[in-house]
Amino acid sequence: MASDGIWVPDPDAEDKYPPPKKGMNRMTLKLIRKRAEHNEGIISTLEELTLHQEELVAIEPCLGTTCRKLKILYLQNNIISKIQHLHHLKDLEYLNMALNNVSKIEGLDKCEFLNKLDLTVNFVDVDELESSMDHLSEREHLKDLYMMGNPCQANWPGFKNYVIARLPQLQFLDGEAITRSMQIIAKQQLPKLAVELRSLAQEKRDEKAQKEFVDYRDIDTEEKAPYTPEVRYAASFYASRCQTPSLSTQVRMKMYEELAEEKAEKENRELRRQPRERDHAGEQRKKVERVRQREEEGKILQCNEGKWEFHFDEESVKGSIILDLHVSRRVEIKILRRVTPSTRRLLDGVAMPVPHRSTEPGRPRHRREMTE
């Protein structure tokens, strides 16, 4: 259980703990390999990975230990609450964490070449903004940052100048180019903004301390939203501006749980509509094995199940019985050629040994001689 009350599975015990509730997923090697189809399933040399809209609850250690060559990582539209386990991704240049539950920027200290970071519509508030900027100030290659839709950006007018002053290496903030004049004005306002931010941060901490924790599973929603990216974005953006911040992450958890359940139901319906894959060769092999076993046991295999017309000729050849059998034109000739002296067929209630004789394919009538 995480500190904010949201259940997060133990990454070191994947087989011991069940996945999160109602379709929420874990980041596993199987999932990573599935998303690495463009690289022929090879994950050790993978440079770009897309794991968006997978209802992932956490970044697992397997990502950093197996995909060390990653340069681009898409994790948007999940419910990840913490940036972690990226210390092996030294070549990472672009990280997209938009539409997640991140409340603090951390875990990027080893990503030396990080150039672009997208945290649109997350939950970074004024109480964690200063520590987040301290963390990003060491990323000297960071040129492009997206923070739109976070509480600190939506509710504090000084956000823009504060970030520009704290991160002089930035060239773009929320898609807007940072000019030299903007940097000068931001640096002049930085001392005042820093004092204001610390005051707001303390108020926010006190406010959160007084809020009672509410489990997202106890939140009641009147109706489910349709499973579309537009609805997901709109609902998440509304949650980021929620007047009760302590509930905003819980609202998103509840919404994603319902969306995950709806998505799983839709996928199951589509799966049931698809034709079932059959192993025809395996089925035929098993049928032949069953027939051979019954023959060895001396069991009668059929009683003219095809309703074929037949009669016995005991006079034409002395010492033999000729079976005159009228079969369908569509009967496979191999079936008739498999008749051996040890094979028995029940015809008209009489079981007899049938000697083998080859037949010409395509003939509607087949004759078999049976020695007395």
C-alpha cells in the first residue's frame, strides 16, 4: 500500500501479488515485449516504447533493467503516481507522463540527456513545486517542459515566471517559446515568487493534513463515461482543477477503474466473436490414435454409419467372399486403402476380417474379397 492509500503491487514479487482491481494492469516483460513488435520483439536494443492507455499503476524495475537503450518513452494516459525505476535509462531523451497521477517530479537524476518532459494534467501542486524544480534544475539538457493542467500551474499566477527563473536551460514551456526578455523578468521576480511559493506550500500541506483519506473504491459515480480519449482528457483536466485536491487523484482512480472494466468487457466481446483457432492436424492425429487403439482392442468401430448399400458375393470366387460396397463419390480413397486383414467392420451385424486390396480412386463402387 502506497503512502497516499493507493494500492501499488510489489515489483519484486510479481507472482505473489494479484494485479490491481478490475482490469488495472502491471508493467511486465510480456507487455513490453508485446509493444516491441516494431523491433522484432527484441527489448534489449529498443529505443522507443509506447505504453499509453494501459491502466498501468506503477513503473516497474523490469523497464529500466531490460530497456537500457530507450530514448523515447510514452507512458501517458495511465494512473502512475510516482516517477521511479528510470535510473538505468541514461540515454532517455523524451518522457511523456501526461494524464497520470504524478504529484512530484523525481526519479530523473540519472537521465542525463533528457531533452523533453511532458507532465500535462498531473497533480504537481505548490507544496511539491520547489522540490520538483530543484530536481529538474540539474537536467542541463532539458529544453522543453509541459506542465499545463497541474494544480500549481492552474491555481498560481506566478507559476510561469517561477519555472522560467528556476530552469534557465528551458527553451519552451507548455509549447511557448521562452525569450530573453522573459528570462530577465522572471529572474527579477524570483525572490518574491520564492517567498510566496513557500507560504502557499505550507498552507497546502496544512490543508492536506486535515483532509481525511477517502478510498477511491468508495467514490460513487452516477454513470460511466464512454471510453474515448476526449472524455478521458476532459475528466482528468477537471480533476486536476478540483476544489478538493485530496479527492482529485481518487476521482481519477475511480474513473480509470470503470474505464478499464468497460474496456475489458469490450475486448472480451470482440474476442468471443472471433472464430476459434483450431489445430486441425492435432485433432486429426488424436482421432487416428483413438481409432487405432480401438482397433487393437478389437472393438467394433461402426455399423454402416454412412448407410451405404452393400452385398456379399460367395459364389464368384471359390474360397472367398466378395464384398460389393457402394460408397459416395466424395469419400476419400485413403480411408478405404487403410483397410487391413486385421481390421474388422460390422456390416449387417456380422464382424469379418477384411484383406487389403488397392482400389482405383474416383470409382463409385469398390469390391473387397474376404477369405473364409
